[in-house]
Amino acid sequence: MQRKNHNDMKITPNLTPLTDAALTLIVVFLITMPALLWTGIKINATRAIRSESVEAPKPDLQPVSISITKQKVYLNGKEVDMKNLKWNLLEKLAKRKARTVIIIPDANVLLDQVVKVLDIAKQAGADKLALLRKRGKR
């Protein structure tokens, strides 16, 4: 009977924990990737430039505006029910080449209501969305 010497034993690294950690990182990366690439709603903040001469806008080029108060929604100054907003907006935007919608929320309007109006405007076919802040008391 031969005895094995301790020097003859091979030491191999245990790769199971390394493989588990690598696979976990890959899964986490794959899950978070869509959230990183999602664009959402793009907003370009621009400042108004004051000009001396003001021309009257043509009716077709004038953008559609939606004013939001805490209780009511107004489409171009006329009160509209939130349920009918999409259909009224579809009707207004169907006749236009420039499909810009300006959303003007009051200071005390919840963000949830503004996002709902943004979604409705996008579903109705608005190409460009703009948020406008009313001047006055904050």
C-alpha cells in the first residue's frame, strides 16, 4: 500500500461563488437596462424673448392650449370635461399641420393631473408638448 504525499495534492480554486456573483450582476444589469434607456417625456426649457413688434398669429399656426385648475380643464379657454378632452383635442389637432400643445397648470394643481393631461395630449397626436408657468404669486 502506497501513501500519498501532501505535496502531490492539487489545490484548485472554487469557481462556484465567482460564477454566482457574475451571473447575479448580469441579471441585475439586464433588469435595470430598460429603465436606463427609457426616455419618457422630453422637456426643453426655453426662455421667452421679448420683442417690440408682435404680429397676429394665423389661426392654423396658433398652438392649442390646455389650462388646468384644481377642479376644471380648459381647452383654448373653453371648459372641457376630462373624459372628453381626448376627443376634443383629436378634433382640434386633426385640422392642423403644427401639432403643438401648450399645457398651463395652476400652482396648486397636483402633478398627477398634469401627467394625465400630458398623456392624453400625446395619445391625441400632439407632436410637441410645452409646459407653461403662469406668472404671479407662487
